[in-house]
Amino acid sequence: MSVVLDVLDAASRKPLYEQLKEAIVRAILEGRFGTDGQLPTEHELCEKLGISRNPVHRALAELFAEGVIIRQRRRGTFVNPVWITRQLSETRVHLTVPTDEWASLVRSISPAEIILDVQVVPFADLHRHLVAAVAAGEAPDFAVLDSVWVPQLASVDALYPISELDPGWVEQTYLADVARAFIEATSDDGRVVAVQAEADVAGFWFDRESLAHAGFVRPPATMREFRQVARGCRELYGRAPVAVPAGPEAAETATYVLHGWLSAHGAAVIENGRVVLAEPGAVRAVRSLAALVKDGLVDEASAGWGRTSALQSLVSGRSQIALGGSYDLADLTALTGLSPVQFLDRFGFAALPAGPEPGAKVLAGGLAYAVFRQSRQPHLAMRIIRRLMDATVQMTVADTTGQLPSRVSAAAVFERGSGFLHDVARLLPEATTRPAVKEYERVSVQLRHLLAAVLSGGSVPREVRLAAQGIAAVTGLPLS
């Protein structure tokens, strides 16, 4: 049998014939039975799936009674063209994305028969927009969103579990070829409820020529080296060399930077169901960042800078280093008018400097694809997601955007090469992610306030303690 059907679970509480019915309907909606629509025989289904004839016979009998399939004497069993036409008569899929580039990508890979209704909502407004849409019963069929929003949306049952929508693909592709950290970030109660679209890491951008003039041939890897580089640039250019996106408009980028800094120092915000931000290691990590400000190595204006203003400071030459993430490449090329290749000739990217204590990790994040419970076309949305997750498509997107593929097999191609994507890919295997809690947005607000307060000269122990108490209050988790 050439047609691939989803694997049945003999241990499931759902009867095998029901599982088989659902698998056949999914295969029909996804066009797996070819142009003639002929189904395998009962014998072929039994042999391929390794089950007895009874559940196969019952599944086909019920599908026939429901008008899903028809039987033609001496020819076999076929998809009922009337049923499939009725099911797919409305082929419009509603999609919400954060940028025009995402809209163009989805349009370029979507099946011709699917009509896309794409809404572009700027990333800064996207979370609020999606939550409001769910509350109003107007959620899109699927969306491109930050993976840290998945727990909140899953907690109110707003997401259609991918492991129910397409269990075969989840088992054979997603679970088999995506990093464990991302699988955990897109799962809820043991079910995959979203699909990690791409990967990025926290780090810093630097002006290659400026660091070379200051006497450094490679980017700093440790905190000690980072301070040496920053001091060298300050002596050479006479101003604070490090820009940090820490203002209100920096939004999640500010959180990403602070969380990445903590991870690089072996510290965390939430761990094992407890708020650990106030532990000594985390306090020392935040104090090391505050020390850069005190020593005049971080631009004091950073406390009011947004994401792009910190990047603008770098490309304009005011700063020689800008904290951020690998995802900044698109904004940086737009600011400079350079192609990615031209830009990366002038500027480089590296992981945030590791602290002196053990346990340093790189913080990873990225966007995800999610299908909503309110979707009218969940199977069509899943068809698009499967195409987006094709390894070849992921590698093509990576070449044009600088975002690393979420699939391990695709990312490995870059890890074996050289250049920017190689540098990012080699950081991923041991990466950690942001806390997977449904209250993440409120946690993020606490961390943003902490970063701004520290860069403005606030007392580190006091500000860390207040942030930890605030996070414990909004999450209901105990303080460590």
C-alpha cells in the first residue's frame, strides 16, 4: 500500500476502528489517496496496519454509511467526490502573522487550492490581538506566534492539539527531528499543541572592525574577556561601547536579553516549579551586568532604548556592541540597507559571555505555528504547517532570514558549514528556553522592570528581590 496512514495506538482508550476512521478522513482531506481517490482494500489495510479485519471492516462500513466513501463493483473503494467537494467547498484559511515576510513565505508554499486570508499584526501587538480574538470567538485558523505564549493559550484550551490533528506526522517527524527543549516548549500535559517554526539564540552583535582596532581578533567568550573588550573600545572611542535594549518599547527583547544573561551565568528565573531568581547565583549574574553600567561600559541611555534603537546605535557607530538575539539580523540588514552577506562581513554575532560559575547555557527561543480550536479548517491549516516544516523549506528560509531551522536534520547542515548560521547552530544542542508558564507575559513584565531598574542604577539585591516576589505573586509558585 503506497498511501501513508497515521499509526494507530493499540493502547489508546479510543477503539481501533474509530482511530482508523479518523486516519482515513485525515488522509482524504490531505489528498493522500491521489487523483483517483482509491482506498486500499481491507486486506491491504490489515496487513499494513497490523490489525485484524474486524476494526477495518467496521471503519469502512461506517465511512460508507456516512457518505465519505463509495464502493464500485469490481473496481474497489473510492473517496466520494460529492463528500470531498462539500468538505472542501470552503477552502479559505485565515492566518495571522507578525510580518509581511511571513505572509509571503506562507503564500509561496501553500497548496494552490487553498485561499489564504492573511492578517499581519506587528509583533508588539500580536499577543494582545490573539488573546482578544480567542475571547471574542474570532481566532484565526492558525497563527505564527512566540512559543512562550503557547502555555497560556493551551491553559484555556484555545489550541488544537497537533498530536490529535496529525498524530502520524507528530510521531514520525516532529518528535523525531526537533530538539527536546523546543518540543517541551510547545507541549502541554504531554500533548504537542504547537510546532516550533524556527530557532534563535540570545547573544550580542559587534562591529568587527572596531573590535580589531581595539586589539581583539575574536569576540569575547567569557565575562572577563567581555569586560576587556568593552574597556578597550571605551578607551579607543571615548564612550560607552555596549548598547542594551532595556526601555519599555524593547518589550520581550529586553526580557530575552536579561534571561539570556542569567542563563549564560548558570542562573535561572523559574526552575523545578520554584522561583529561583533571588538565589545568590542569579543576584551575582545581575550584579555583573550592573557593574558594566557602573564602570561606564554600558550606555546609560540604554534604559530607555527599544530593540531597534539599540541596533541603530550599533550600526551608526555610537556603540560597538549591542545585546540582543540572532533574530535581529533582519532588522539590522534593513537598517543598513545591506544584504545579509554584506552585513555579516562588517558585523558579527556571538553568544553572551559566560560567567565564572558552572552551568552556563545559551538561551534559545523562536516562533511557533499554532492551530486554534476555533479553526474552521484545521486540517487545511495543518497541510500548510507540514509544508512549512519541510526540511528544504526550512533551510531556504534560514538562508534568507538568518533564522535557524527548528528541525535538527536541517540545522545540522548549517552546523557542518561555516558562517553566521554555523555559529548559531553550534550553540543550540545544549540550549535552554524561557519558562513554560501560562503567566509568562506577566513574568516578562517583571523582568523588564528589573533590567531597566538595574541599568538606571538601582540596588541589585533589592530590585532582584522585588522582581522575584512579583513573579511568585503572578505565577503562584513558591520562592526558593
